[in-house]
Amino acid sequence: MTVGRHAALIAVATIFMAPFFFVFMTAVMTDQQAVTPSFWPRPFQWDNFAEVFRRTPLVRFAWNTTQIAVLSTMGILLSCIPVAYALSRIRWRGRQAAFVLVLSTLMLPIQVTIVPLYLIWVRLGQIGHFTPLILPSFLGDAFSIFLLRQFFLTIPEELSDAARVDGASEFQIMTRVIVPLAKPAIAAVALFNFLYNWNDLFAPLLFLGTNEELWTLTIAMSEFTQRHGTEWNLTMAASVLFILPVIILFFLAQRVFVEGVTLTGVKG
Amino acid sequence: MGIAAGAGVIRRRPRRRNLKRGLTILLFMSPWIAGFCFLILYPMLSSLYFSFTKYALLSAPEWIGLENYRLLFTRDPFFWLAIRNTVWIIAVGVPLRIAFAIFTAWLLTRPQRGSRVYRTLYFLPSMAPPAAAALAFVVVFNPRFGPVNQILGAFGVDEPPLWFYGPGSSKWGLVLLALWGVGDAMIIFLAGLLNVPRQLYEAADIEGASGWQKFRHITLPMISPVIFFSLLIGVIYGFQLFTQAYVVALAVSGSSVADAAQGLGTPQGSMLFFSVYLFEQGFLSFRMGYASALAWVLFFIAMVCTLALIKGSRRWVHYQGGGFR
Amino acid sequence: MMKRWLAVAAIFALVATACTAGSEDPGPEPEPPSTTGEQEPVTLEMWGAWTGRELDQFNQIFEGFTEQYPWITVRSRGGVGDQKIITAINSGEPPDVVLSFVLDNIGQFCSSGAWQDLTPYMERDGFDLSQFPAAALQYTSFGGSQCALPFLTDAYGLYYNVDMFEEAGITEPPTTLSELADVAKQLTVFGPDGSIERAGIVMATGYYETTVLTMGSMFGVEWYSEDGTQSAIDDDPAWTAFFEWQKEFIADVYGEGDFQTGADRLERFVAGQGDEFSTANDFQEGRVAMNLDGEWRTAFIADEAPDLNYATAPFPVPDDRADQYGMGQIGGTIIGIPQGSDNPEEAWLLLQYMATDTDTLVYMANNVRNVPTTVAALESPDLDVTPQFQTFLDIFQHPGSHYKQHSAIGSADQTTLADFAARWQAGTATDLEAGLQQVAQQIDDQLAQAA
């Protein structure tokens, strides 16, 4: 292990961590100091975190965000596993074409569909409710389907064939054979979707913006940067509180994350 | 499994079983099919319709035929600006990000003490919510107060870049933001690098190949599927770049009463990307019909680029198992 | 083949009918409620843009309203921007009364009927419009529809640092632009490397309240033709005069005669500006000697920099418009009744109260530090006036003060021009005539679509 390589490792790690450090430092500064060039808070205003809680009902927003993220993730799993199964574990004509179609929807910019989608929800009277954020998860998601399919393809065909000969239905094969073997991939999909929903700003803002009871953490954070004063210190404090659960989640589930991300890329 | 039983399965194929199979497939695919019709096809057709109308959101849409498209292509300098900005950020950002991902992944390939810690640290930034990360970078890269320019100043740099406040440097700020979040791409390349068979390198060492030659003739071809995947995803999402550009432009243009007139895409339109322009036209300027036309042009361009990329990939992407997908 | 086209056509038809969310029905037939006797209790939903401390102060005013109309309760929600208002109107469930800080959307609100035309109510009840200065009525109406009433306003003028003036021996604030240039030159301090350490005054966009709107209004620019169908940016010589003046000003004050030098230095200075609403505000910190700002700044200074020795005056006017001195840009908060409100009659009562009750307006002016919008409130002895604040009251009542002409494209006209202005003042765009023509053409294209 060359010295040069070691040095590079540390240098890169420092660069990656530096913004976190500055954000955290700013988060405990006074409002005055936050807009000055100084690096080191004088004094350490730990109360900023409490202030963020005082200003906004963070607990309620965190609960809202959690509900959306958990329900969406459940929906994704319930809907994407069967689809991925059909695209990988059952042989049928047109399977390849269907897969290409699924993949092509990834290329669709959200701006193409967002307004009509929004109007649909208006007509169904669901603006200001969780529905527009949760229901679509039960209707599949191209990226998750892609990832699951790739992994399902690596499970040997013989296992499925053996089960078929034993008289199992596809449903039984899926639930008794494939799903248990695909736990890492499924966990990875669950985590990715949870993370995505936790971080999403655009959709919650659009659909929940009018109903403050149901706001998510991201909406609350964006409200800190409003007219008459971005209080940078509070904004950064809110950011820290916001990222914290995500970091904790990652530490607990690091291995699954890494394996999950690996699965998308390697097999092409 | 006896041969007789196997032969029995092949020969019979009753219609009922075929039908059952078909229904099963349909059932399993049904969530996605429903989603496709409801969430994709119908809105797509709707937005196509809107693109032929003028639609202010507060009143009903009114048919105007190809007028939006005509204006877009012939009389809208912002359209071309948005395309230039978007193409620039993709052409510069995506390759740089991939190169940096390969580099950082390579740093992590040798097992060493604390490698899991390093891996976590490198991956962490990519998990920060995009809006928060963008705001953090605005603070860190503030030309007067931010640590970056302070450090540059300490090293004797007279006029450090204005970063997000200067038209020539603002996109570079975004590129740096993207590089900071390279973690997710890096992990994929890490797996790809670890997948390269050791024997190939050993054989090359015997032949006396240099580090660079090994990289160019072994590593690169072996990880080319990963490069292709990252390129594809990078281009697709690059066309849709919105959150970071939006958040940064708002933060930089000032929050005042007069914020309407500062506009998105400051400074000097350098951060006016396609989806930012689209958002502004549709949701802020009461031009939803025009925005829909913009969206379709975006879709079309993205499709063309993606297909070109896929076609071109046959030439340089090398699959270990042979064959695509 | 034919069947498929029919199917597609059916989808389009479905979509088309689906999208008449929102409004082609005419306004309601106004019927006055009886103000005496038994009343059904009514709760009004009021959405506004105030936040934080200002919101708390704002919410106090509804007590007085409920005293006068005991059967009406007002539920007030703050932090609501125009986007949410538009969304709510579209979704068919708007509040009863809305308050907005964004004047520019009035064009669209009035012309589409999203905010109801108040004329029928006003005529029926004999509402006296002369309570308001003419300028206030101008910016609350569009295309013949008075779809909003003013509720406090802003006025922009010149803030200057008296200590710096005295140090340089300047006794009077500048009243014309050439005087402004002289004073600015005297007060600008350059560092050893040529960069600007202290600026006299920043006359470039991207800096606090200095925008094409505020700067242009000093030149008396016209944004549109008389009938409002065409952009006047390429026609009105005042625009050319403004942009050319700006270039000379930057060259003179910051570039020692060379425009590009001045522009580069100014760009760097502007990039280092302190956050407008923080204590690092450039004027409050003394980083800039004079500033174009709104009347609310007096409250911020009193709160955050009470030792700052400053004064205010109307903003200098071009030399050839010296007779207009005393004018300034005005325009502020507006209130209205959205289409689809459940209780329009009660909402109208609230609107009248907010817009004309002198005590309410004086209370808001004293606490939030905006300019009150009725003649009565302006002359009220209860108005807490400092000499610095008085300037803005005078500016608001000056006959030359106004907001720009509205249009149905919201603030898109300003955004389009601001983009050119940013490039012009940086030296990136050099052909003024061509630039203005293109801006005008873009605005015309958008206008044609918004009608």
C-alpha cells in the first residue's frame, strides 16, 4: 500500500467530509455569525436544534414523512416483485419487449406527465392527502423492477423447474422459492425506496403543499429559506436533523446498501 | 426427474395450461400495466394535447395547433440557452463523475484497515437530500464568506472564482456538487473493479505491462458494462436536472420582495437548465401549454441521445457473458 | 386503423372536458346579507403570506373585525405563497379571502376571474374608492376588473449613511442622477488591488431591491403600449436612456472611465453581498454608503443596527425629469376573494374592513412598518412616524409614484428583461437596440398566448 495511495485516500475522505463539517458548524452558530467568514462557532449555540423543533412541529412532520416512506415502500415491494418475477422467471414471448418498455419509462422526464397527473388527482379530490404519494407505489416502479429482475435472473432456473414439476403454481414458486433467495435485493429495493421518499421534495410540495398538517420534513426545510430572511444557522441545523435518521439507517444497514447498489451495475 | 415424466411435460401442452400461464403472467404484470396506463400513458397523451394549446392553469385550455412549437424553435432564445446549458452539464458532468467514481473506487479496491470506514465516508454524501446538499454548497462556496474561497485566498489566489455568483463558474459549482455525491456510482464501480479476474492482471505482469497499460487494456474493457450503465443513467437523469439548480438559483438570486424579477437561472441564465425553464414557464408564468411543448421536446431529445448511446455501445462495451441484458 | 383514431380522439375529448376545472361561470349575483338580527355563524378561511412575528401581529386585527361582526370568525393561515393559492383555486376548494405579496399576478387573476371582480359589490354597496390614492387602485385592477384591494404598500427610496456624508462634507442628499454619481464617486473606497471595499451605491441588478423595475421607474419607463397589447421596451426611449445611463454610471463611479473594469469590479462586489435580511446587510454594515431600499428597512435598522446614523430621501431622478423628484416606486400587498369562495358576502365584509379600517391600517403600519393605503390612515395622528419613515409616506402620496402596468403574463416580463439587464451590466451583451428588441419580441409572444 503505497504512501501516495494512503495519502489520496485520506485527502478524498477529508474533502467528502468537509461540507458536513461546515454545515454542522454553521448549525450551531448564532444567526449573526452564520453569515460571517468565521469557521468556529463562538459561542456554540446548541439551542439552535431546539429552536428548530420549536419553530416547526418537526415530530409531526417526521411522522408524516415516515408514514409516506413506509407505505410507499410496502407498495413498491408488493407491486414490483410480481412484475419482476414475470419478466424473469416465466418464459413467454414478448417478455423482452415488455422489459424494454418498462425500462423506457425511466427516460420519461417527470415534467411531461406532472400536470395532467396533478389534474387527475384534483378531479379525484385527493390534493392535500397522502394518496397521490402512496398510491402510485402500488402500481410499480421501473427502477425497482429493473433491479429485482436483474437479481432474479441470477437464481438458477432448475430451482423453479423443480418446483413446477412438483406441481407448485407460479405464485407459490414466487413466494416460497424466489423471495427467500432474493432477500438481499428486496431489502436493497426497500431501503432505496425509503430513502427516495424520505428525500423527495417536489411531489410532496406539489400534492401536500396546501395542507400543512400533512407536510413532510423536506417541505418544512424548504420553508426555512423564505422571504425576509434565510436564517442560515437554523436552516443548517434543520438539515442536520434531517440527514441524521438517514445516516443512522445507513450505518445499520450498510451491507445491504452496498450489495443492492452492486446488483444494478454489474450484470449490465 | 425421470425421463418419462420430462417427456410427458413437453408433449402435452393443454390449452388450459397455456391459458392459465397467460392469465398468471397478466396478473403478475397487472400492477405495472395499471400504473403504465394511469400514471404514464394517460398523462402523456394529456400533456401532448396541452402542448397544442395555450393553457394558463386558471382558465380552460384553448387549442392553438403548432403555435407553441413554432415559437419554441424560432423565437425563444431561452429555449436554446436551456439546451446549451443542459448539454454542457451532461457532456462535462457525466464523464467527470464517472472518472471520479472509478478513481475513488480504485482507491478502495485494496483491502486495508478501516476500508469499511472509508467506504462509508465516501458513500455518505450521496445520501444527503439533494436540496440540503445544494444549500450547503451555496454556503460553503460563498465568494466572500465561504471556507473554499477563504482557503484559496490563504494560498495567495488573488481573485478566487465567484462560484455560484458568476456566470462562468456557476455550472462548475454544480459539477463539484455532483462529484461530491459520487458515492452511489462509486460503489457500482467498486464491485465492477473487484469482479475483474485477478489472473488477467497477473498474466499482464508476467508480460511486463505498465500500470497504465494494464488499466487501458484490462480494467477498462472489463468494466465497460458498468461505464455504459453509468453513462446511460447519467444522461437520462442529466436531462432532468432540476432540484439542485432550482435551489441554488433561488438562494443566490436573493430572497427579497423583488425576487420575481431576479429570475431562475441566475446568474445571467447560466443555470437555466431545461427542466428549470420548463418549471418556470409552466408553473410561474402561466404558460402550461408552452411548458408541455417544452416537455415533449425534452423527451424527444433524451430519447434520441439515449438510443444513440445504446447503439454506439455495441462497439466498445465488452460483456463477459456475451450478449446484452 | 379507424378504430384506433376514434379511441385517441375519445381520449382527447375526455381530457378536454376534464380540464375545465376552474372557471367560466360568471360571478355570483350579489345579495347583501342583513347586518342585524339573527345570523348563521360563519367561519372565514383567510390565507396570507405573512410569517413569523409579522404573522402574529397580523392576526391581531381580526379581533376588531369580529367585534363589529360577531357572527363571523376568521381563521387565518400564514406562509401561503401564490403557488398554493393558484393550486387551491384550481382544486375547487379555495379559501374565502386571500392575501398576496406578489402584485404581478394580478393581471392573470383579474383576467381569468380567479380573483373575483369586486365591482358589482362596490357598486351595490356604494363603496367609496376615493378613500385610496389613485396609484393604489391602479395596481389592484386590470382590464376593467377591480379584483383586489390594497392592504398596506411598499415605497422605495434612497437610504444614505449620514456619518459618511458628513465625513466627505456632503450636506444634502442627491436629487438628480448626476448628483448621485458625484456623491457615489466621493464615497466609494477602493482597496489596494483595485477592488471595491466600500461602494457609493450599487446600481446593478442582483443586489437587494435594485431591479429593472425599481431603477426603471425612476426613468418613467413604459412597459406596455397604451392598450397593453404590446411591449414598449423597444419603443420607449426612456428604456434606452436608462440602460445607457447605467453603463456610464458604472464606468464613471467604479471603472475610472472604463466600463468593463467597473463592471468586473462591481460583479465581484455584488457577489460578496451580505444576506439582505440578516444583520450582515451591506447598508447596515457600512459596506455601501447609499442604497435603494423599501420602507420596511427602517424597522430592520431600528431593530438590528440602532446606532446607524442614517437618513432617507426620495430616490434621485434623471436630470431631465427633475420636476418629478419626490416620486418613487410603490406597490404592495393585495387582498381579494377567490373564485369559488364559500362565503363571498362575508368575505367582502372582511375585505372592506381590512382595506379601510383606519385603526387596522395604522396598527399594521406601526408594527410591520409598511405604508398604509388609505388617505385617512396616512393622515392619522396615531401613525408612529420617524423622519426616516415619513419620506416613504410622502413618496406614496406623490402623484408621480406608481407601479408598472400589469399584464396577464405575471412577472415573466420582468424576468425576461432582467436576464438581458444582467448581461448588459456585465458587459456580455453589447448591442442595446437588438437586445431590447428581442426582449420586446419575447414578451409579445408570451402576451399573445396569455390573452
